[in-house]
Amino acid sequence: EARAAASVSHPNVCQIFEVDECDSGIFLAMELLEGEPLDARLARGPVAVQDAVPIASGFLNALAALHGRGLVHRDLKPANIFLTPHGAKLLDFGLARAVEAETVRLHEPGGALTEAGMLIGTPLYMSPEQARGTPLDARTDLYYAGAVLFHMLAGRPPFAGTRVDLLHAALHSHPPALEGRSEEHTSELQSH
């Protein structure tokens, strides 16, 4: 996974300089970033449209670079998007796989490594295809991107509940409307 990430050179992708192994395991030497993860920013509330657009543009450009290499991230979420003074950077390619990789089982937290055949990702943002365990392509990352953008604008993820609730919602529900936004934000969103 780290080698896959290292193969993508893009300004919106956190650069990995080295992948190596020591007595305590595998380690990565990565670019030092200044700023904060998007999830820390979201803890303070919704993101204004004029701020959300460049953030989304940054992680969508990073996904385009990844998809151009035949890879799918499979776990786009606010914790994997880092906000720097120079733009958003996509992080954590631990779940990135070639488009052909199959996924069929739910990955439990705390597991050391992912394996081929595991349904992995974050249920809060997971696409219906990923929840079903069907073969994935770049469209699953676009679903994640839409869910993250929803979270940025609404101040909450599209769905809530237990893991089972989230997987059921991903399979059977449409994301809710952006309720709770002021009229000013709604008209601003429509103009973009």
C-alpha cells in the first residue's frame, strides 16, 4: 500500500519518501505537514462554502491522480484529509488497492493489516458497492468524496448510528438534504 502511495506524485498527495522495516515493524518516512486534519476542523462546525470548495478540489485532484495510476483509495474520510496553508493533502493509503482488488468481509478495528477479500473502509462514508462487498472502482472514492463534502457543509456525516445502521443506510437510503444550513449558505451553495 505504501509503495502504491509513493508511486503517486501530486501536490495534493502526502509524499512518502521511504518504506522500510525495523525490529518493531514496517515504517514510513513521510512529508512533514503543517496544519490540521479535516476531522479536527469539522469538530468546530460546518465549513463555509467558499472554504469547502478549495478543500474538495484538493482531495478530488488527489483522487484523480490516484485513479490515473489505477488505484482506489477506499477510505476517504476527514481524518485522511490534511489541511495545510497550501491546500488539502490526501493521506493514508493503507487501504489503497488496484481497481481489480476484491473486497467481501468487514474489517474489524484493531486488525494489524488488511487482506485481499476484506470489506474495509469507514462505514460512516462507505459506498453501497463497498458495503455489498462487490468489486470497486474509482466511483467508490467519488461516493466517499460526496459524503465528506456533505459532512463539511452540513457539519455532520450523511448517516449516523451503529456500524450495522450505517451499512444499511449506505445500501438502502439516499443521503439526506442539507438541512440546518442558513438561507445564505443554501443560496451560496446553489450558486456554486
